[in-house]
Amino acid sequence: MKKDELEHFNGKDGAKAYVSYKGRVYDVTDSRLWKNGKHVNKHGAGMDLTEAMESAPHGVEVLERFENIDALDGFRVQKDQVRGKKEIIKKLYRIFHPHPMLIHFPMGLLVFTVIMQALFLYTRKASFELSAFYSLVTAVVFTFPTIFSGMVSWWVNYELAVNKIFIYKISFSFILLVMGIIEISVRFFLPDISSVAGWGGILFNFMIFANIPVLAVVGFHGGKLSWG
């Protein structure tokens, strides 16, 4: 397939959506992330994505899930040229992948927090409640660099494109952070709040367990970015 032929398959007005990567043409028409031939309001169908994939948060395995329908004529890999501060950041990001690396810490720690809190409520052993508190503090501390690295990733990889996935992911990340700060503050000033009878204790424990569904929303939309 020639490059000018590929451009006709842009996903608009009922046309199929094709993209190419390193000389291979893929049909992404049925992907929800390529609706109307647009991907995260940045990439368009009918184009070669070889250079764009170099800074993507996912690898070629995402494209390989789709049918390889043709080869792109005259394909030639172009060498990277570092131009300006953003290109340097892109290169560093591709080497270290800070957001995928950092995000697993607060996620795992928050799940551990909920498990420890549940064990405390079941056994009434103070060691479980203390473990939950320490785990929560550590999770919130890690949430700050995690959100920052996520914002850098949004800028570097998606040009700050706005769609529902990013809106949900960013909004619920900050909701999770605010919840964690409130929970730590309440527990710090009211050390026995977890075992207090009445609405105060019920509300505090509810907030601790509510971390899981909020975290699930963040993780789900992060997964949609990587896997479609």
C-alpha cells in the first residue's frame, strides 16, 4: 500500500481506519480508542505512527492485536533527532518510564491499607490498625510523585489532549489524594477513630474502604490508555 492510499483510510465518513508502524499496516477500525479515526485527540488514522509510537506509554503489542492487512511501500526508519527540551524529556521518559513504575506503589499500598483495616475491624487487634495507618501514609506520600509523573506523561505522550479517559483518570487521582490526606489528618488528631462507635467511626471506616472503588476508576482508565 502506498502512503497516499493509506491516507484515504482515515476513519471519517464511514471509511475504515488504518495506521502503519514500521512498514506494517493495521486495521484499527473496530477499536474504541480509534473512534472516527482519532486516538486520544492527538493521532489520526491514515498515518504512519512509527515515530509517535516511540514515545507512547504502550508498545507495539497493542497494534499487534489488530489485523495486519498490508505493507507500506517505501517505508524507511528515520533516526531520532533530539530537538529542544521536550525531546530530551521524551527520551528520558522512554528510558525510565516513571509513571508506570511509580503508580504501582500507592495502588498496592492502598489495597494493603484496606486489608489491614478490615482485619482490625474483625479481630480488634491494634497492630492491624497501626499497619493500616502507616501504609496509608506511605501511599499518600507516593501519590504526589505519581500524579506529577502522570501529568508529565500526559504532556509528553499526548500533548495534553483532553478526552473522557484523561478527565476521569486525572479527576479521580486528585480525589484519591484528597481522600488520603483527610483520612491521615483525622487519624492523626483522633487516634482511636477506627474503633469509635457512632457516625464518626462509621464515616472514617467508610472512607478507608472507599479508596478501592476510586482506585479502581483510576486503574481502569489507565488500562484503557494502554490496552484499548
